[in-house]
Amino acid sequence: MSQIDILNVGYRSTNYWVISARGGARSPRILVDLGWPGEMGQLRARLKQVGAPLEEIRYGLATHYHIDHAGLAQELKLAGVPLLVIDLQQSAIPLMKRWIKPQDRYVEITLHDNVVITCAESRALLARLGIAGEILHTPGHSDDSVSLLLDTGAAFTGDLTAPAFVSVEDPAVVAASWQLLRERGATTVYPGHGPVRPTP
Ligand SMILES: [Zn+2]
């Protein structure tokens, strides 16, 4: 199985993950979760700090369309990073701005110029970056939540609620998402917030 590099470029208590096949310099990379709005400078600085400059990011993927996960999506697009959207996420994109205040400096995400694929198409797209894995629909925290699962067992789950912390979520939906992840081989969770942990 190919070796994978995983870097955390998060800030303000949110994790943003850069994933690439380990192939030396200039490996194509994917960024999972896309920064707080108005903080492009911060994200750029973090990417540079870990040796993964913006120019090497081939796609940005938001696990779901909440501002701490997708806030910089449009600014990343304007800087040359295509936005990878799973078809089932499209309707959630325009809804995100309901929660945004003018002082957030959010740049609204346009819908006509994204790379839209289905979960079933994700393995082939990732393979073109040298990354063995797939994107799965893992609702629970929100209906538009997806996870990136690598064949190594690493699962980038965004805000998928841990079963022990379910409150307003539907526990059956949350449980089904975790079951899907386990069935497909997830062993280690790289969450949107907090430390890397074993899959519950
Ligand atoms: Zn969220």
C-alpha cells in the first residue's frame, strides 16, 4: 500500500488536513476542510510552514458546509485550488451564508465552477493523485457531511459526532455512519476538532 503524508494545517481549534502520496517534492495534494472565512493569510502561512504550499493543492474538499470547514472555499478557488464537491453537498452550499455575519468577510461560493462528483466516482479521482481511498457519505452532524477514508484506515470525518456525544443528532444516523466507516476499514479518526483518535 502506498505511503501517505498527512499534515495538519489547522488553526483556531479546527483541523485542516493536507493529504498526499509520499512521492517527494511536488506531490499533488488534497486539502480536507477549508479554513475560517477572512483568514486566507493564516491558511497560506500554515501551508507554507509545513512545506505544502498552496500551489501543490490539487483540490479542496469540505467535509460539510459550515463556516469553520468551508469558509475559505471560494478564496481558495480564486487562488487556483478547485473545489471538489460531492453531488449531495451542493444544496447545502448556499445555505451556509445564513450563519455568517458581515464582519466574517466571507466570500460567497459560486456553484457553476466546482468539480462535482458522486461518492462512487471518488476513488478514481483520488487515484489520479496517487491516493488510494474513497469519499463516503457520513451524515449525522449534518446531512451534507462526507468523510475521506484512505485505504490505510485513516478517516477524515469532519464533525461526525462520536457516538458517546450524540445530543441533538439522530443517534441511528450517527451510528450508521460510523458503521459504514468501520466496514470500509476505518481505524483512525482525523477529526475536524480535537486530537487524532481510534475509530469508535
Ligand atoms: Zn459543523
